[in-house]
Amino acid sequence: MVAELTPRELRARLDAGEEPLVLDVREDWELGIARLPGVVHIPMREIPARLGELQRDRDIVVMCRSGGRSMQVAEFLERNGFPSVANLRGGILAWARDVDPSIPTY
């Protein structure tokens, strides 16, 4: 079962100096509306072909708009040998609601 982090938990980890790879699996047009700084962007449909770009020895937090696509990608990563993967519960919508209300929602 894939672990989940709330936006507040991820914010606390980042504030504590941890550096998980935050993987945003939304489409390009979605990042044009709302994005978090410092994320790695690979659209969901491209993940299988681009697994080699991800570090297996790094904590990965997968995010999308509301948490559904990111959970699917997190499960896929776990099945493909990534040992430390978490889903960002609620996605960027929850981040905007709970951490940074300046981020637009859509």
C-alpha cells in the first residue's frame, strides 16, 4: 500500500530541510495554471518511458490535481522497484487549501 502525505506534512518535511523529489504528473496546461516550485514534471502518460530519469534511492512524493492520478503513478513506481514513494493526498487543490491559498485552483 502506497503511503500518503498531507500537504502540511510535505511542507513540514521541506521546511525541515528534507529534499524529496516531488514528481508532478499533471499535463503541461495544468502547470500553466498552478504549480509548486522545484517539482519534477513528467506527465502521467510519459512515466513508463521515462522511469530512467527518476532516482530509485531518493524519496519520491507524487502529486497531481486532486490525488487520483498521482496515486496510480505512485503504485506503478512501487511495482517497478522504487522503495520510497508517497502520494500527496488531495494534490495541488489540497496544497492551495491547506498550505498556500495564493495558488490558483481549477
